[in-house]
Amino acid sequence: MADRYRLVSMEELPSHLILEILTTGRLSAVDLVCLELTSRTFGGSHELFYPHKFRSLVDFAAYQLCLSHSVHYGMAQNAQKELFDRCGGNWKRVLRFLQAVEESSGIVRTSACSIQVATGRYHTLMIHDSSVYSCGSSLCGVLGHGSETTQCVIFTPIKFPSLAPVVQISASHNHAAFVLQSGEVFTCGDNSSFCCGHRDTSRPIFKPRLVEALKGVPCKKVKAIITFSIVNIEFRRGTRCLTMFFLKGVCVIISYVPQICITSHFCLLLKRPELFQVAVGLNFTVFLTRQGHLYTCGTNTHGQLGHGDTLDRPIPTIIELLKEVGSVRQIAAGPGYVLAVTDDGVVYSFGSGANFCLGHGEQHNELQPRVIQTFQRKGIHVVHVSAGDEHVVSLDSSGFVYTWGKGYCGALGHGDEIDKTIPKQLNSLNNHLAVQVCARKRKTFVLVDNGSVYGFGWMGFGSLGFPDRGASDKILRPRVLDCLRSHHVSQISTGLYHTVVVTNQGRLFGFGDNERAQLGHDTLRGCLRPTEIFVQNMLDDSCLDMEN
């Protein structure tokens, strides 16, 4: 067996093989920069061949990864050029933007773990690797621990009947939804309005239950697709990392100094699959299939289910109109309205028109999806939207931010409290490349590509993260959270009065109200300053992994 492998230097490998390794999709933009800075093979002058317009082989690899990225692929040519110019003509920064946008609304993959957070009204859900945890108030069984649990003062693991890992979560007022890698969807909480997708409304669903009505949905099963036969082993010794590739009998070893400490692990190089999405509103739920089709169920008082009427739906039902306009790639649900972003960057809204949240310049309800014309007329390609209680914030493909809806407490960030009836660009952040936007009760957060967080709106018991301001103060313009400057934030989620952030090292910080233990601290009633959240079960698992 040992004769099958021989050690070679990187310089001996053909350029197309190294490029194939670099473009597997597993390496982040930061990884590519580390390789470029610490290895002449990737960053210096050498005999490998690639187009002369690229600065290095790594730069060419970043370009290839950008072209194959789903967000970049759906952008018009002028939008691609604008993003490239905004990134200073640097393909690695373009890739970092695309990956950060994807990561900020999904699972954050760090050297320590894979993690995602979702904050509800008085509770918080979290994915850590393939396990799910919850804490806070278990109103109507929203925490998923059973009828005997009314509150969890620390993050507690949720038991699922399925063995498939959970890959996406959504939290709202009184119910929750979980997407598994198998494509199955589970829900729990108050189902009196059919919002959990089950016909039984006699009692709350205290533990996650499979949504049976979606089993017949024509969505592809999520599969792990091996791009080529490589096993990658990565480990750390001192301040350097060794990455070992076994490919067709050749062992390739790359040594570099990482920006982030990398712990021991190994994995197959797999193409990351696109998965289901789910978004929960107030007494209704929206499901997005892999084909880009939308299904909705629950209460339909304002037409938020998108079927052209106000009839409730006891089980998930497809929105026929959206089948005809293209594939939807992202969804967001407010209390009584829905936003849907298509692959080509068009935004549709439907449901309650209160507070101008639909972005059409009026407060009429929309019973069917309607295009937000402001983006359409200006040729703006939207990549992400976030639905607050009374306002909306969106992000375009060039990293610009737009807000509209109710301006109370400065939640729109324009320096006043005036309502905006249609999307308006937030010019004070134009010098920053935003990668995530997050809205909730009268407050907004914007995450930029260097890991800094800007907040504005209502302090709400400290949930805006400015310890020098009062618990009910207003921040009318975007202001950076100085208390998080020492951390590179990768994801942020905010609930009614509490906020949780995830750093690029997999650390959790929370601030705001903790009266119901929604921050996972069993001793604090509130946190005006971001306080790190430690989860005992995860610490035990980490210790076990290190021993192994």
C-alpha cells in the first residue's frame, strides 16, 4: 500500500492539477490569500501557466470560483463589473464578498465548527455542527423540548427523530422550523393557525415533527457530490499548517501560515449543495424548494400566503404565480408579509402593506407576489433581504444597502424618523462593502466585509449593542459597534430585545434582554455589552474531539 504513494513538491505538479485543487470550493478567499502569501508556487513567479491578466495562480483560481458561484452567475454583466470595480479589481475580494453573503444567511464554517443562529421573540435557536440547541422561553413548545419544558436557561440540545443533520433554522414569535440535509422539514410550536404545516390544531407541537405534506414535493434529495477523489487532511503544528492531498497515488503537502488557527480535522472535498430554505412569520410559514418554488401554509389574513386570496392553508401549498417568473433563491418573512428574491436579483413582495413594508409606495395589501419596481427600473440586482416587524432592509450585488418602511426610532438609518415608502439607498454606508443586513423590531444591523458591524434604530434594552447609550435611546444613523471591533463577525441575528453574533472563529456573543434566558446565560438579566456565550455540551464535545 505504501508503494502507491510518493511525496512530491508542489513545483512538480502540473498547473491544471493545482488549479483543480484550489477550485474545489472548499477553500475560502482567506485560505487563498494565505497560500498566496506563504508559497511561491501560488503567489510568485514560476513556470505554471495561467492567463497573464491575473496576478497569480491564486488570483486565477479566485476568478474561476467567482464565475461558478451561484450569486455571481445570476448577475448581469454590468452588475458583475460594478462589483469587480467596488472590490478594487481584486478577484479574491470579490470571492470573499460572495462567500460572506452566502455564509451570513446560512451556516458559518470555521476551523472550530459549523454554526448558525436564529433569534425569535424570546428565544434563540442554534446549529452547532449537525446538532441543534435552543434556549429562552418555550412558549407553545417553540424550543422543541417537550410539553414539560417551559424555559431553558442555557443552550440545550434538541432531539430529532431523524438522523440527518440540520442545515437551516428559522425562529419567529411562536413556532420554529428546521431543514435537514435529507431535504426533510420539521416544525414545532403553536399550530392553532396551521403555521406548522400539520392539520392537527388541537394542541401545540412540543417536539419537532416532520411536515408530511412536503414529502411529495418534487425537490431533489440533497446529495454530496464528490468532485474528484481527494482526501484532505489538515493539521496545525506551531504557527504553520500542513494540508495533505492524496490524489491518484500522489501525496501533495502544502505548508502555510493561516490567518485563523486551524484545529485537527479531515473531510472529503465535496461540492456544497444548495438546500431548502424556510422562513417563519407570525402564524404562517414559507418553504423554498431546491427548484426555487415557494410553498406556504398558515393564516392568510393579509394575503401573506401569496395565493391571490385570504383563505388559510392547513398544509404547504405551492404559489403558482412564482413558478412562472423564475427560480427564487432567498426568502424573508415579516409578521404579515413575505419577500422573495429570484436568481436574477428581482424582489417580489406580498401580504400586509402596513408601514410600506412591501416597497410599492402604498399601504395596500398584495394578495399575490408583486415586483418591487424601484429595483427593477434602476437595474439593481438584489442578493439578500431581511424583513423586520415594521421595516425592511436589502443588500444588492455591489454591497450597497437599501431600507424602507416605518422610520420610527431611526430604524431606516437616514438620520431621521420619516417613513420611506419605497427602497432608498443608505448613502452613509456607500464606502463600505456590506455582506449581511438584519432587521427586526425598530432596529437594523449591517455587517461589512471586514467583519465590522453597524447598528441603528432603537436601543431596545441594549439589543443594539452600544453600552454608552441608554436602554431606550435612538441611533438615527449607522454607527459601528466598537465593542465588537476586536472580533471579525461572520453572522448576526436579532430578536425582539436581544441580539446574537457569530465570529469567524466560531465564538458566540450576545447582548440585550436576557429576562427569559434568551441569550443562554443563567445568571444575567441583561447584557448592555456583548458577552460571550459558552455552551457546556459543545465544550464537552470539543474536549472529546481533542482527546481523540
